[in-house]
Amino acid sequence: MLFSNMCPLTLNDLQRIFEKLDMNSDGFLSLEELNKLLEKTGFKFSLEELESLVGKKSLNFSEFLFFYDSMLKQNSEEEKGVDGDNDDDEIEDVESDLVKAFKVFDLDGDGFITSQELECVLKRLGMWDERSCKDCRTMIYSYDTNLDGKLDFQEFKNMMLLTTS
């Protein structure tokens, strides 16, 4: 997932991320530590490519903020077409990913996600507890624009794009 698809992070969010990634608590992110974050967000770099991009072998917090800001700006420019690339492939990739994600939750394949299906998937992932039951119903209700008690693909897509942009 691209940085630009995420909500901009606050300084406190970035500080927590930095501290969590700084495994040895030395106040610097090594390229290996930084690369773990990038891989989780969908970026694939070799350590050599990353060093060339960053210009050094580790980053302090200020340098990490600059790197984050640079990545946001770069992706924002690419989305606006500043680099002249066509974004159709990226849009198709997002759509394809959303279809795959929808199918994970649409357990019976009927084209809808119910709160029961959502609960079942969360249980499989080990993310369900007693409070989650109410949260499943609330989530479905919040994005169920036609009020039929379940999410169709368009409602699911709207939910996913609203929560990641």
C-alpha cells in the first residue's frame, strides 16, 4: 500500500513508529529496520537501493521525518501525474486487491458481507473478542448505505477507501 493511501501520520504517530522500529534503542534506524517498515507498506528495496535512496546507513528521528515527508511528496506528485505516468494500472491493482479482500469476507459467495461473516473471519484471524461482536454490527451498519444489513462490494470498497485515504 502506498503512503499516499494512508492518512497523514501525526508527529506522535511517527515518533511511536520510529521507537518501535529502533530495535536496539540507539536512536537510529538502520537500513534493515527501515526496510521492515517499507516492506510492510508494500515497498520492495534491496539494502543497496535503500542506501542509495537514503544516502546513509542509518537515520535519526529528524532524518526519518524528512524521509517520510519525501515519500509522501513523491507519491502525491505521482498521483497527480507530475511524472507523466498513467495511473490506470495502479487503479486496476487497487480494484483487484479490493475484490480479493471482499472475497475473503464473503464466505458464502453471495456477493454480500454480513456481520456474521465478518465475525467468522475475525475469529479465524484471532482478532475476535466479545466486544468485536458489537463492533462487527456497527461496522456493517456504518457503511451499509442501502440499509439492507449487509455490505455489497461497492459499500465495502467505499469503506476501505475511506479508511485508508
